Amino acid sequence: MEATLPPAPPPVPPPVPPVEPEAPKDPNVFPFATWGPWGALGAMVAALVLGLAISVPFILIDGGDPDDFALATTVAIQLCTAIGFVGVPILLAQFYGGGGLRDALGRLGFKAFNIAKGAKWIALGTVTYIAFAYVYSVVIGEPSQEDIAGDFGPIPLQILMIAVIAPITEETCFRGMLFGGIRTRLPLPFAALAAGAVFGLLHYSTGWSAVPLLIVFGAILAVVYEKTDSLWPAIIMHAMNNGIALAVLNS
């Protein structure tokens, strides 16, 4: 009688090496954003919708005619837009990284910066923009922009709305949030131009001929932001540009 051999044991699979957890992103290395391009673009739309939604009551109370808004309505609409441009980026930064308000602001670029380095890049950015604007005016023609400064009434209020609030809120949204998210996937030139294009096109109401200038201006601000590792130099450069434009308009 033949002895039956026991079945061969199943082959033992090779040991699976343990999966090491992904190292946390260094919060001090640019880009500081913990979200990607699609999250940034979605939040950009949300910021615009939020600003419009909370301004509707003021528009309805005033009568709904944009050409005949009272000063208080114009200021209220601008402040509502500012709330959207700051509130949504902070919520996005907290959602994608946790932590408190300070951590969220850090991901949006609100960090201390080297003053000498900041001054250098602000100067380089300003000279580059002036050179481009000069060439543009010679080749294409002088751009025509609608003067919205007068809609804000007295000069101190114009300075507050255009040279203080607008630079802070727009840089938070367009550079800190939008450019920061796009930069996590694209090289600097493409990310800067993409964010600059959104920035410029959303200012179309001031005049289409000025849109190319604003696209380049937005791209330069993105470069200043990255090269200084802080959003503050971009805010300062933006405020200087708006302040000079106001001074020219009121001279």
C-alpha cells in the first residue's frame, strides 16, 4: 500500500515592507499652501460668491442701480468683497492644515521677512512693471481705465479702501491662496501667470485695455511673494502702486 504524501504547504508570500508615513510638509518651505490648484480655484469662486451674497442686502436697500449707488452702499459692497477675499482663504487654509488662525495665516504667506531682501524684490518688481507698462503703452497704446476712486468719496476714505484694504485682501486671495495652491503643482513662471490671469481678468470692469497690464502686475507680485517667502512685500508693492495711482488721480 502506497503512502500518500501530505499536500505541499502554500508558498509563503514575501514580507511586505512597512509603509513609512509621508513626512509632514515643512511650514517654512515655499510654497506654504497645503491645498492644490483645484482647491484654490474652487475657493476663489467661493470667495466671489460669498462677497456677492452678503452684499445683496445693501444693493437691494439702495435700489439695485449700480450707476446710482450711495457712498455707504459702495463702501459696504467693497467691504463685503474684502470679507470674501479674506474669510474663504482662511477657512481653506484651516481645512487643509488644521491648527489655529496663526497657522492658517502662515500657510497664506503672512510671515516675517528680511527687510533688505524684501526691499530689493519690491524695487525689482516695480522697475519691471514700469518697464512693461512703458513698452505696452508705446506698442499697444495708453490703456484706459475707469476711475473708481471717486466712488469712495473723500480722499482719506479712498486711501483706506484702495491703498490699504484692497492690497491686503487681494494679496491674501490671489497670491496667498490662489497662487500658493497653483504653485504646489506648477513651476513658478506658469503658476505666476495663471494666478495673474485670474487677477487681471476679474478687474475687466475697469477697462479691458488694462487687463494685460494687470495680468503682468499680478504675476510680478507672485514672484515677489515667492522670492521673499512672505506675502507682506507683495502687499507693500501693491499698496504703493495703488497709492501712486490715487495721488496721480487726485493731483
